[in-house]
Amino acid sequence: MKDLKLLGVVITLTFISLLLPSALAFDCKRLGKDFASCSEIEGSELEEAEKEILIPSLLAENTAKPDHGFVYRWNTEKEVNERPEGAGEYGNGYIKNAWMKIFTIMPSVIENETLYSSGKGGIFTAYNYGTNIPSEKQAGDCRTEYSKESEIAELKVYLNSALIGGSKLTSFSSDAQDLDFKAKLDIDLKTRIRHYKIKNVGENEIRCEFDNEEIKHDSLAIEDSFKAKLYGKLPEADFRILNQYYGTSLVKLDASNFTALKLEFNDSFYELNKFFYSFNYSLKPYNIITIKADEDEQKSVGNLKIAAGSNSEGNDLSFAINDLSGCKIRLFTHFLEKEQECNLDYNKIDLKIKTDKLRYKINETIKVEIFPKNIPISLAYGNESKTAENIAEFKALLLANKIKADYNGLETEKLINVSDAKSWPALFSIGTFSFLNYFLYTLARKFYGGWI
């Protein structure tokens, strides 16, 4: 069964593995995780390129949350010697096969083709070079001796033109919106060269003796750059109880600047994930991983009733719930997790509105008194909406007979009558005529009894 499961994974990802050349063998235990499936792949006869794809796909447990720790271990636990794809090769004098490359910054996430950083982390740079000091004698010498006098390779790492360190893994911290990294490798090689010449040292005697020496100085400078953007979004959430009735609470959650949200109660939950995280591979044969975020919304609800018309994206979510105990809000971004308790305080509001009268003519001013006082209330009449405290005014519209008030999902309304001023005399005449007819009819029944 295990063999079949492994074979299925291999077949699924074969087309990916063909894109990547062989890499160094990798030990699952070095990642801090010891899965049987990982060990099985590691000990199999699969090509190393296939293992490099299969292992991270198995160990990245939660694709709804970015695992920066795994990526850090995967990228930094490799032995780097040979030149990666995309790095140039340079030489000068006795300095040969030199290369230097900024591999990545960690943590980082690619979203919409832009690389984002949290503003803190490490920049991972690798380099290597060789020296080729000759052994053959130079022209005119009977013997030439070479010895390395000094050899220095100095790495300097910059962020926005400021020197921040000189190690292969250099930490950084910045709140700049644009993060421009640069690495510079200076290689300096000094070689002592001793020249020997044929000399007469006596009658009919010649010897190869030391004549002079020189210091050959070879230097080489290599630079590389790397750019990222600051991901400065900080998640926020506001939790409010709007109303309570018969053991049920109407609750509103406003949240912003998050990539994932989880609202938890003892017996209920609401979860929203806006992104799906995968791996982007680069720099063969090392297959350096950068986390890639793709929009892929997933929601799950347990034992909650979402209110009609509610925006379930999380930034305006209203729902009804029976048990508020254990309430906890968890907000995520690409780089951080924030947890906060819910505000379970509730002060009941007796929302109502009154008008100065019930009947209005077209364009007459409607004066609306709002309760409770000194609280902003949303009002709507006809096609007009406004927010007001204490008093509000509208112009009466024909056929618009309802004024609505809303406070955080709590609603009330007031009915009025609006008529055309020109029709009032006619209405009065019709009313008077109807009244006279009714009066005469009543008198007739009184005096004529059963004849009517």
C-alpha cells in the first residue's frame, strides 16, 4: 500500500521533477521532522531531482499557512560549492572560476509576481572560487618557485546602500518600502614568485641560483543585487455584540489586512483563508525555495448562522450564535499571526425614531428625532441615506412613506403619509361628501326603519 501511495505521488510530480537537475542528497531529520513517508522517499531509488520535489511537498503540512521555518531549514542546510544556474563565472590572473549569488531573503513571499519581505530576516548569499597557481618555470628562468603570500575573500552586504554585514547569512531590519539588497565579493590574491637564473659560480661551473623575486597581485570584484517590497499590512479586528434575544446573540466582526482569519468558540467556528501557498524553486541544482501565495479563497463554518446580506469576506461579517464562550480571534498575514480575545460586553440600545407629524406635503421638511441621543445612526428615506445624531431632516417625496434607521444591524422604521398638495381640496370634498351621505343614510334608517 505504501509503495502504491508513493508511486502515485511520483507519477503526479514527474513532469515537475524533469525540470530540475540532480541536487545534493537531503536528510529529512535535518528539517526537524521525521515522517515515515519522507524517510521512505529518501531511501528509495528515485532520482535526487525527484526527491527534492517530493520531500518538501510532503513536509509542507499546511498549505493554507506559510511555513517559513521549513523554508529556512531547507535553504540553509544545503552544502553549496558549485556555481548555481544564473550566476556568472569570473576570473583574473591566478583567480579562477569565481562566482557569487544572492540566493534569497528569508522570510519572503511572492504575491502577484512581487517579492515581499516582513522587513526583518536574513539575506542568504553564497560564493566560491578557486586559485590556479602555476608550477612551470617562466621564460628565461632555470627554475621558478611559486608560493601563496596571502589570500583574502571579503563579502560585503548592503541594504539601501548601507552596509549591514559580511556573512553568507546576514540579518537585516528595515521599514523602508523598497528593499534594495546588494552583495559585493572582493577577492585579493598575492603570490610570491622567485626567479632562478643560470649563473657562473666558478671556472667552468654554472649553477641555477636565485636571482630575484616579485609579488604578483590579482584582484577580482563581483556584485549581485536583489529587490523586494515591504509587506507592511497589520491585521485588525473589531468584535461587537449587536443584540441579544432568547439566548441568541447577533454579533458583528470587522476585520482587515489579513490573509487568513479564524473565529473560534467552544462549540462554533468561522474560518476564512484567502490564499493557497506553494513552493517556487530556483537556482538549480540547489532548488532554493521561495513561498508563493496565490489567491484561492476557502471558507468553513461550524454551528454559526451567517446573517442575510452579511459580507462573509471578514471585513463586515454578521452572524447569530447561541454560545459565546471560549471566543477567540486569530488573524494571519504572510508573515505573522495575531490572537486577541473577543469583547463580550453588551449594552442594549433601545433604537427608535419619531417624526414631528404623520402627514406631509411633497417637499415639506420631515423632522426626525433619533433615540438614543448622541449616537451616530444611519438613516434612509427614499433614495437618500445619511448618518446623524439626535435630529435629522428629509424632504418629503411622493410615494416614499417609510423612514428606516440602522445601528450596527439593529433596525427600526417609521411610517408616514405624503400626498400632492393639489389633491388636498379634492380629497377634502370627497371626504365631506362621503360624510354627508353617511349622515343622511343614518337618519333615514332611524325614521323609516325597515324600509331602508
